[in-house]
Amino acid sequence: MSNSLSIWLFTDSPNSSMCYTSHNRQSFHPFLGARRMWNRLLSSVSKRPVAVILLMGIAVFLGVLAWQELPVDLLPMMDVPFVVVLTPYIGAGPEEVEAKITNTLEGAIMMVSGIKEITSRSMDGFSVIEIEFDMGTDMAHALLKVRESVDAFSGGLPKGAHPMIFELNPALLPVYILGVSAPSFEELLQLSDDLRIAVSQVEGVANVDRMGVPDREIRVEIEEGKLKEYDIPFDVLRMLLEPGVRYPFGRLEEEGRYYTLSVDTNFKSIDELARTIIGFRGMGSLMNTGATLQGGFTLDLPDMLIPVRLNQIASVSIVDVPLRGTVRVNGEDASVLVVFRQGGANTVDVARGIRQAVKHWEELHPNATVYTITDTSIFTESAISGLFRNLLMGAIVATIVIFIFLRNLGATLIIAASIPLSLTMALVFMFFSRLGLDLMTVGGLTMGVGMLVDNSIVVLEAIYRYLERGKSVPEAAGMGGGEVAGAIIASTATTLAMFVPFAFITGFAAQIFKFFALSLAFTLAGSLLVAFTIIPGLMRFVKCRKKRSVKTGIWYSKALQFLLKRRLATVAIFLLVFAIGLIGLMLKGLDFMPKIDSNMITVNLTLPENTPYHVTAGAIAEAEHYLLENKDSYHITQIYSTSGQTGGIISALLGGAENMGSIQLSLVPATNRLKTSEQLAAEIHDSLVPLLDKWDAGIDLSYDGLGLEALFGKDIVITLYEQDLEKLENITERVLSIISDVKGLQDFSTSFDQKHLAYQVTIDRSRALLSGVYFMQALGALQPYTIGLDVGNIFVDGVALPIKVYQSVEELTSEKIERLEIPSMIGDDVYMGMISSIEVVESPMTIFHRSGQRISRVQANVADRPLSDAEREVMKLLEQDEEIASVRKVIGGQAHLMHEAFDQFLVALIIGIVLMYLIIGAQFESFVYPLIIFFTIPMSLVGVTLVTYILRLDVDISALIGMLTVAGLTVNNGIVMVTNINHLRFKRGLPKRQAIIEGAEIRSRPIIMTTLTTAMALIPMAFSRAEGSEINRTLAIMIIGGLAVGMLFTLFFMPIIYDLVDRLSIKNTTKKE
């Protein structure tokens, strides 16, 4: 009766339980037809070893082809849903840029659909608007919509403000940075220009930005007093030198042909510009302005006119526009070329092309010295090579473990051969899926090395067991392989099920680890094909020894019998251990991403406001000198420094100012030094304290290899909302003072750290009009003394050079501005000071917006403490302050990304468990078996908790991926064990207790083998110090710990749960009857 009741429970089919008798046991299994199919298939495969070997050759051949074609990069190509609108407005302050540029463009952009958030920065001379779209947005379409909206509203922008719109993607990060030095400045100009042309011709290069070399312009400098000497009003000069145009004027037909007609008023050469007539002698005395304010006038012309040409009153020449900054490499002045790759171009291929081009260029220019400041391909290739070394070492370790267990060279070699075969199949799948080789995909391949032999071990062990019983190879392949086929298909499917949710969740972390999941899935899929083809096909080459000793099985069986007699006590102990592990895991701190040692440290110095660039350059030079003297102590190979505004798009995007400078330190590879870049950065910070005190400078150090701080800000970013700038500044300072004492917080910065003092000339329109001056005349009178008058372009050697007109002045001061003369319509000239006031005002260097509202940010990094703990304390302190509690605030930065990722991974875990339940339930035709097997999932968390405390690890995104992988792997052992127990109970008719003990004992060996091969294969990765290994290191450690403890629970706890659930179900069924 008990057997029939047990069968009714596990099959969930009344008909099956009622019809079960001893003579029809073989008809019980719901997948008996499938098993017979697998018997025939695997038996046929074992009879065709030649075909199997040729299939191996095909797989290897295709894998090698795929290997050569797969692109190599540090991170996978991701869809980053950001669009940037950059608008130069040279000469305007932050508030003017905000009012005239940013507000107008934000209003236009908000009309575009699909936008998640808009943030902006209004700074001196530039407006930068960053638009974040929802994940999955078609960025080509989004870019078009933003461009259309901006174009529709661009008519409201000031003259000369032309927005540049581009998609923010990994291609915007420099792929290569070069430094060039030469004996003289003139040679440096020429050589850097030549090298820029050579590099720009490399395939895959999109743009080469030059820093440290000034732009050129055609400068028209009016000599002081010359306009008065010739009596020519400046307004006349301005009008006659207005920028030229070229207009189309239709067509002409002449002598049977038609011609397009256009009118061109542009200057064609510098000589033509210099010889241009700009008026007549005494013109000012002859003018009668009448009563117009638009500059209309009449002339009473004399009988003889004496023309005045531009070169009579001004010098006309090509000059270098002075840079308000410096660029140095290893302590020497240099020009720096920043190279950007095209979207979709492979980083390594582009860098190789650049290296070849530079080598060829150096051969042609022996006088030049070229420095490679940054070559991202070196770190990328080193990181990928390190992963492949771990992969190879893992494969070797796994093979050794297999041989120790099997002690059969032939069987070991067959399983060892499954490793490269599975990997080559995975490479083929990756090629057709348009993936590349990067930290994530190669990490997935490496992580799968130990797992991919699991299926082969289970199939080989099952076949080998029948060979020991005297069966022929075809019989053993059919019977043994068919016995476990359903189990390994289900176990592989459950592992893959944990990664299916990545197709449904979004976010930065999900985007990155999706590629890890795909490559791992391809590896496991390849291992499944190998297990069903290569293993049975090559089993005839395995020499079967006598039946193996079962000493291990004997002690395991005795231990299991002991625990089965004390089920409740054993369950209580296991549950207590699980509760302790769960509580311990919940108490662990949370982090976002592990810090990657990229062999680079960036030191940013900020001097007091309004410090000129040459003073900043002095502070940078002193710090640079110290670091060069101690380069061996800090493992520095090269130093690249900038100070002030160095020109180029990078300087514009980063908002460089004259009181700011940075030093980029290139370090020796991490494998060649004992200290991490984080430790070296801390030492450098401490050593520079006396210099900081001397220059009254602030310091900020960065060593993040992924560049997360540049993309998402620091670890904790507190965003505060307030329209009034003065109130916003007060709130910001209060927040900073509250959190400054929080343990672990460092590298503080706020939106108001960077301020500057500026002279503001305020025109009194009424006084100006009473003095006979139109207020725009005052602006026009001041412009040639400051930013110059733009009067068009002239092409010189194929390059368009701007023409700028300046009034010569020895040194422009506030007093001289007050004494500037402005022509009056009603009498004598008026001085600027008569119609205006000039004063010094303080304003932030950058005004920030978020969703159209003014904001400020308080940022800080976290060190020596979990990010979640620090964030929790910050939030508690802010809520306790009454003034701050009433202000709208948002916690962002990497802390926000961390919470977003953890929420998404929780959803992924739930979806994965549901999918696993459905797969296992379908495999066993039962609603109960999946619940029994699922007991191993929470128990594996005990192993995860154990390694986090032993190795003092925090739980980050890598750890979460490790937990998901462990969840998918631990159920595999349970599936194999329960399948065998059921086989013994329902096919061979053994009593339940005997079936549990024998089934668990039979499968204990393959369970231990598969667990150890997976764990041991991951040891090289777990202890790797190669470049970029930080991400996969934590992941590997979590899997090792989870699998090891999960195996123990599977061997000793699952049989007890099986027995207990069966007994409880029998009681319930008996009551019903």
C-alpha cells in the first residue's frame, strides 16, 4: 500500500497510481518513450566513431575561424541611451548661457517622447545637455527626433550659437592618446599637425582632437589712435567689414547654355583684406547721423576723396590664439592628440592600426619624440589574455580532478577533449550572435570550463557503470546514456533558465552581465551536444577495468542511514545553519561594482577661484616634479599633465577652468607590483598634503578602470532642488557639513566648489539714451577690446581661418573700460563710465539643471566601508535635520545604480526559479519534486555567506551573478539524484528507504566529481591578479563557496527531505482514503 501511495504522490496522476502493479513497472515512467529514443540514438552514435571524430574536426575548424573573426574589446558594445547637445556660446557667463541657450533647448527637447531624464550644465562659454532615454530605445530614431526638435527652436538662439548633437556611446571615450614634443614650438606645430593627419587616416578612426597647440586666426589689430587720426568712425569700419556671404541668384542662359548665378562678397585672401578700403579721410566730420538709431547716416562729400585702406590703420596677420592652459608629458611641453574611434569599430584593431601608423611616421620624422600616453588596447589585450590563461589553467585542473576520480586515462582524455570542443562550439554560436571577446564573454567562457564537463561526466559515468557489468559499448551507451539523458537536459535547462531573465530586465549592470550570461549559455549548450555525441562515440576507446571499489560509497551509505534515523534532528540542524547563513548574508554590506585596477591614477588639483592658468601650471609642475622624483616608489611609468583650458572637445565637455589641473599617472601592470592602484592613490594623496597647503589647493584622485565615475558620478550623489541660487548654495553647504563626518566618506565635492569672480558692466539704458547712445553701441564699443569682432573666414592652404578685429590696447583694466569713448548722436563722445556701472560679482562656474529645474549636487566616494551602510547613515542624518528634510532631494550616483541593479536581480531570481520549477516539474511529471530539489538553493547561500565572511567580501553585482549561477548549478545535482532514486523505486521496485540510500550512493560519485571539477576549474580565476580580473574574481569565489556547501546539502539533506515529504504525503493520502 505504501508503494502505491508514494507513486500517487510523485506522479500526480491517479490513473498511474491505481494501475501500478509489479508486472507493468516499466510502463510507469512518463518519459519511457523518450528514454527508448535516447537508447537507440546513443547506441547508434557509439557505433560510428569515425563520424564522431570528423564532427569534432568540423567543430574545431569552425571554432578557429570564429576565433579569428571575433572582435576584441574591454567591455561589450552596449546600447547607452544617452544623447548630448553641446552648444558653444563663447564669451557668455553661466547665467547668460542658462538663460539664452540651455532654457531654450531644454524646452525644445522636452517635447521629444521616450525621454527618461534631462540634465544640463551651463558653464562659461558652453551649454551641455545630457538626455537619457528609456532602455531599449532606438537611438538612431531618438537622435533624429532630438535634432528635429532642436532645429525647430534654433531660431530663438543667439547669433553664433550652433548646437552640436551626438549620441553618447563608448566610441566617445578616447581609444588612444599620443604626446608629441619637438625642439622648437614652430616645429611642434608642424609635426603635431602632420601626425594628426597620419593618425586620422587609420581605418576606424573617427576624429583626432589636438590639445596643447593653439588654433590660428587672421588677426586685424587696429593701432591705437589711428581711427581718430584718419577721422573714421568705428561703426563705419564695423559695417564695411561685415562677414561676407555667397547667395545663389538663379540661372542665366547665354549662347545656348545655362549657368547658375551666385553673388560672392567674401574675402579671398589676406592681401585683399589688408587692401580693403574702409572709409575716407575726415569721414567722421562729414557724417550726419540724423535721428536714426539703426546707424543710418548721410554724407556731405567734398570734391576730392582720400581713401583709407585697412592696412593703413591696422596690422593684418595670421596669429596663434593664445591658450589659457598647458600640456606636458614627463615634465616637457608637448602637443597631445586624443584619438576617437568610429562607432562599432573594434578598439584593438584601431589601436594596432594607430601603432603602425605612428611607427611609420617616426621613421620619417626622427627629430620628433612621440609618447604613448594611453593605449586602451594594451589593458584590453592583457585582461583578455589573463582570462584565457585562467581558462587554460582551469581546464588543466579540471582534467587532473577527473583523472583522480576515474583513474582511467582513456576516459579522462575523452572528457578533457570535451572542454575545447564545447568552447569552440560556443565561439561559433558567439560569432553568429555578433558577440565579441571581452571581459564579460570571455569571463562566461572561463566560468563554464568546470561546468561544461558536468554533462560529459554524468553520461560517461552512467555508460561506464554498464560496461563494468559486462555490457557491450552500444548497449552501455544506450542504457546508461538513456538513463541520464532526461536528467542532464533538465539540469542544463535549469542552469540556463537562471539567465533567461536578463532578456527582460534593463539597467547598466544587466546590460553588462547579459553578455556573460550569453557566452556561458552557449558554452553549456555546446557541452550538451558534446555529451550526447563525443562521449558515446569515443567510449569504445576506453578500457574498462574491473568493478571499482565502493569504500567511499560504504561510509556515505552508513552516514546517510544514520541521518535518516534522526530525520527531525538533522532537519533542525540544517535549518539552523541556514538561518544563521541567511542572517549573516543580510547583514553584509552592499556595493555596486568592484573597483578595477586599470594601471592608471588621475590626480585632479583645484586652486582658489580666479587663479590664472600660469599659477595653476606652477602647482601642477611642482606636483609633477615630486612624482617624477619618486616614480619608482609609486610604480609610475609615465606622467601626463594639463592645467587650465587646453582646448579641444574633451576640455569643453569636462568644463575645464584656469584654476584646475590634472595629472594622469600610468603605472606598471598590476601583476608586477604588490600594491593596488587604490593603495598607491592613498599614498600619493598623503604625500601631496604639504603641496596642497602651500597652494591652498583641493585634490581629487580617481583610479576607476571602468570609468563609472565619469558616467554616473561618485559613489553617493545627493541632488538638491531649488530655483534660487543663493538658497541652493546655503542648502548645499549645510548638507556637506552634515555628512562630512560620516565614516568612510572621502573626495567630497559640490556644485558650488567652482566659483569665479567676474566684472559685470551694467548699462543704464535711460542714461545712455539721454546721452545720445543706443545701448547696443556700448556693447559694440567694448567688443573689439575683449573677444574681438568676427568678420568671416578666409581659406588659407585649404583651411578656413576666422577673421577677428581687435582694438590695440596695452592692458585692459576696469578703469580703461570706464574711459572707453562711444560716439553720441547728439554731440561729443560719451565715456562708458557715464552710462554704466562696473562691479565685481561672484557666480558659480557651472549652473546645473535636472528636468528643467536648478539643482546642486553633493558628491562623495566611499572607502573601507560598504556603500549601502554609508548611504543609509547619510540618509538618516539628512532626515534628522529639519531644514534639509523639507528640501526636495534625491540620492543618486552609483548608490542609486546599486539599488536599481539589486531590485532587477531579485526579479531575475524570481523569474529564474519559476522557470526552473516548470522545467523540473515537466521532467518528473510532478508538482512536488521541484520543491524537494529547491531545498538546495537556499542551502547553497550558506556557502556564499561563509566565503564572504572568511575573505571579507562585500556583496556587489558580481556576487549577485555568482549567486544566480549557484542557484542554477546546485539544482543539477538534485535532479540527477532524484532521477536515480525514482528509477530504483519505480522501475526496479526497490523499497523507498533502500532506493534512497542506493540512489544517493550511486550518484554521490558523479555529484562530487562535477562539483569539484567546476570549483577547482574556477580557482585560477578566484585568485587571479591579471588586469580586469576584479569583476570575475568575486563571481568565481561565490560559485566555489556556494557549490561546495550546496554539494554537502545535496548529499546529506536532500535524501532526508525526500523521505520526509513522502511520509507526510502518505499520511495525508491515508486520511483522504
